[in-house]
Amino acid sequence: MLNISTLKNQQIYLKSSPMDKLLEEHFEIKISNVENLNNDQILVEIIYISIDAANRAWMQGRTYRSQVLPGDVMGGYALGKVIFSNNKNFNVGDYVEGDLGWQNYAIKNENELIKTTIKSSENLHMSVLGITGRTAYFGLELANLKEGETVLISAAAGAVGNVAGQIAKIKGCKVIGITSSEDKAKWLIDELGFDGVVNYKNNNFVKDLRSLCPEKVDVYFDNVGGPIFESALFAMNNYGRIICCGAVSQYDQAAPQNGPRGVPGLIVTKRLTLKGFIVMDFNQKEEEEAENTLLGWVNEKKIKPAEDIMIGLENTPKALIGLLNGDNKGKRLVKIK
Amino acid sequence: MLNISTLKNQQIYLKSSPMDKLLEEHFEIKISNVENLNNDQILVEIIYISIDAANRAWMQGRTYRSQVLPGDVMGGYALGKVIFSNNKNFNVGDYVEGDLGWQNYAIKNENELIKTTIKSSENLHMSVLGITGRTAYFGLELANLKEGETVLISAAAGAVGNVAGQIAKIKGCKVIGITSSEDKAKWLIDELGFDGVVNYKNNNFVKDLRSLCPEKVDVYFDNVGGPIFESALFAMNNYGRIICCGAVSQYDQAAPQNGPRGVPGLIVTKRLTLKGFIVMDFNQKEEEEAENTLLGWVNEKKIKPAEDIMIGLENTPKALIGLLNGDNKGKRLVKIK
């Protein structure tokens, strides 16, 4: 039987709140013994930690979850396996997911865990079939895409963006991505089938965007906010829809800057609809449907999974800092075990 | 029979484009003889000119209509009567409306005029039953109000805002207004039945807003944009709806400034829906329905018409400049004849 007290738990703490860009010095790693479980508690060994831009937003203040403060184990969505259980609803060997944090082992109560089934591989479960893949799926459901429409996607090489682009292609749309390097642009076009990609770091970004979308944009899937959101506002067709999924351009700093010009003036004159959403709001049935549909598309090779996996808990800070700098292609995960 | 060539037409031209605040010196008045009509043209004598914040936005650039440029007769929605017609579809004595401009007489083609019926008085036709009243009506239709919800309205003493507030009261909502003076605040509460009003010029504006809406805001009817829009974003409930009707805070200047912070971050985390709309997009049947409903409410004394009427074409520039400064209570019109 497992002797819990012999387990060493590496944990990454937020040491101080970043006032500007996130650095490794904002974290510290500590090692301790795993504590004893209370009644009904569950001990989870973490397998994969999901690295998401939202992790940085959690340090800025309250969002859809409480702020991560100095002295907290850094929060992070993760996949794990139950290795000990005082709870009748969870058995050793069960796969679970939830905000397990940046550590090897998490002691959790029943309501903090979602029991899950791996329908494919652990990594696919955390990429295309995971929160980011489902975010892309649900966001485009809200957009109600019609064949032949032009869809613009920012952070197109990111975990959400690349899947959103591939889904929009399946739906028969023209898909234009926005990214930060020629390398990622080439990858999106050659490997994932995007119709065109603009590099927002180019001086000609606005002109490039205009020339790739002469018919203007019907749906903009916004992952970034800020000046790119502004450029997209100007590129929209009347009656266009904007799916507000995230604002990564605003996360890696003290507090959000002033927003784009033309808000809400352009929303009025172009009769736009903007919709914010959070993937956690969808119910289990909807999640199930999303997962099955996405898995079907992967199996039919209509979606090519894009994963960017780093190894070792100690690399988690680096993984997030790099993601905020746009280093990743596809879903960034850290493999812990 | 009417001798057209003897008619003197006073016309107000835009002399130069305002780079900042609009002043009387940006206009000039000229008097000329009315020209002869071509085949199919119609001569209209203008009765009431509608003064709208959007008039100022037309000077900034292309909106839902072409920009008003120096040398143009200033544009303006107006009610008039046909006094001469070369067109078989329009008869002398017909009431018409459209963008007739700031002048006594307009020569128009058929497609530039809407034939209209005065169901009440000329001024009510241009206020509660007119574009601004219908804008309030259609905007709240898009908001899909539910009884008991909290509705926040900016530029609440304006032509659109005051009607929107009165309609939201009819629908059983709690209605909070935002305005720029204690006098208008008192008027909105005492005369029009608003539940509360905050003065955005007070230092305590954000605190006042919070204390008037402890349950937060379900629907924000935005007429102003800018920093007030920002404060409203923070005051919204999750899943709240924002009706984007105008951005008057951004009109009386060269070009829109940077927008509010937290866009689209707050749109995401609060799962907001923003909808821009233009009143002209609704069809004749919808307009008819709006007009009849509004007239019914006026007759039942559920809506108190609020009109702010100035006399004389020469006062039109002053009327618009004053409106942009928030001088008016209710619908501002200039009576020309």
C-alpha cells in the first residue's frame, strides 16, 4: 500500500506579483512531504499541466476565478490520476482534471475534481479535446459560421487559434490568421491549411490584413485584444460578429491599458455583435458533444493536432513565460510524469 | 401657382471641418434663390430639423452615411411638406422626411424622401415617434428586457435616453440614468420616473453608480462610449447585455481617442454581449409597429414626451453645439416654419 508520507511534492509558488512582464524570479520552487488526507479527500498525481495565457491574467486580479497571490501554489489546469482516496466516488486509477496547480501531487476535495475518460491519448485529451480545443469549438458555435464567410483569427498559432482555424476550414470558410513570426505563418499555411496569415509585427500589418481580406471579415475570433483587436474592428464587415475569447495582449503587464479606439463607435456604425464567453460555462452534455466531434475530426485527419510539450515541473515557469512571448506552436503542455 | 424663382432659400454650410470642439465659426449661412427642378424632382419646405449628436460624427468621417465636408450644406434629418412636385408619386401637401439638410427648402429625388403620415402632432412625430424614440424602442427590443432587471442608460436626459428609460420602466425594470447635471437628474427622477440618476461630473461618480446598483447592471444602453462606457463595463453583471447606440463622448473632437480599458477583457470574463445597431436598418412594418406602440404609450400617459424646441434656421448651429454640451432635456428640434 502507498505510504503517503514518503512522497516528496515539488511545488511552484508565486513569490511576488509581477508588475510588468512575468519573469522566472516571480516564482520559487519548494519541496515538502505530502500531508495526510482528511476524510473524503483525494490524492492526485499530476501528469500534464496545461499552460495557458489566462494563467498570467489570474495574477492581475479576480477574473472568473480568484486572483493568484504571492504565497499561493501557482494555479494551473491539469490532468492527473488518483493514487489514494478517502472518497467513495473516486478510486485509485481514476483520471481526473481540474485546477490542480503547479506541483507533483494535489490533495483535493470531491467538488474540485472532474472525473474524466481518456478517449485517445493523454496529450490529445489535453490539446484538441481539452479546454483549448473545446474553447475553439464553442466559440465558433457562438459565431454561427456560414460557408464562404471570411474568418479572422488572432494568436492563430496558439492552442485555441490553430484549432479554431482548422474548424473554420471544415465549415467551408476562408480563414486568415494573425501571428507573430514568419515561421509560424508558414506552418499555419503549409501544415494546417490556413488560407492566409499576416504577421502583426510587420510594419505593413494593416495593409497586409486589408489585402488578404478584400471582402472584409465576417467573423473575428479574438484571443488578444488591444491594437490587433482595433485593426480587426476596422476590417469588419457590417453585421460582423466578434467572438471575444481572450485578451492576451493585455495580460503580461500591471493592469489593462486603455483599449482600442473606435469602441464602441465602430460597433455601432458596423452593427457588430460582440460576445464574450468562458468555456467552463458549457454543460457536460455540450462538452461531451464537443469532444466527440473534435475526436471525429482528428480521426478523419481534418484536424491535425498541434502540441508543444515541455518536460519537467521545474520548466513550468519557463513554459508560461515563453507562451506569453509567442514561442509555442499549438497547445503547450508540461509533462510532469 | 407657386413661383419657385421668388423663393429665398437660407442654407447653412459647413465652412471648415472642426479639428476639436464644434464652434459657430465652422458654419456659414448663405441665401440664394431656389433653383428649377428637374424632371421627377420634388420641392420640400422644411418644418422641423432634428438635432442629433450623430450630426457631429458625420463631420469626422464616413459613418453609415458619407462625411459632411466643407462646402456642403450641413446634413440633418428633417420633416417637411411638398410644395411643388414634378414626380407623380408625390403631391403638394404631402408630409415627407429624410436628410433634408439645414435649409428652408430642399430639392430632392424620389429615393431621398420618405412619405409620412402625422398621427399626432408634428413635434411628437419628430420626438417620441421619430428616429430617436424609435431608436430607444428598437435598442431595447434587442436587449430583450426582463421584468425586474436593472437597466443603466447614459445620456439619459437626451432624446434617446429619456425615452429608453421610460420604456424600461413600462417593462418593469429598475432604471438608473447617467447625466451631466443635478438639474437634469432631478428632472429624470421627478418627471420621468427614473429610479435613480448619477451625475458623471461628480467626483464620486463610480461610487455613486455602485451604490445605486448594488445588484449590478443587467442591460446597459450606451449612448456615449468613452470613460462612461468603461465604468459601465465594470458595473455589469455576468451575462449582461450592452446595447451600443452611440458614442457621443467621442464625436466632438478630431478623431476617436483610445477606448476604455478592459475591452475586450471584461467582455470575456463577464461573458457580455454587445450589439451595435442603427435605427435605419429596421423595415417599414417594424417602424410602423414601433410608432403605434409609442403613440399608445404617450396616449396612456406612460411616456411623457420631452421636447426641447428652438426657433429659426439661424439657430441650428447653436442648437447642435449646445446639444453636444448637454444643454438639452429631451429631443432637440429646430422649428423652421
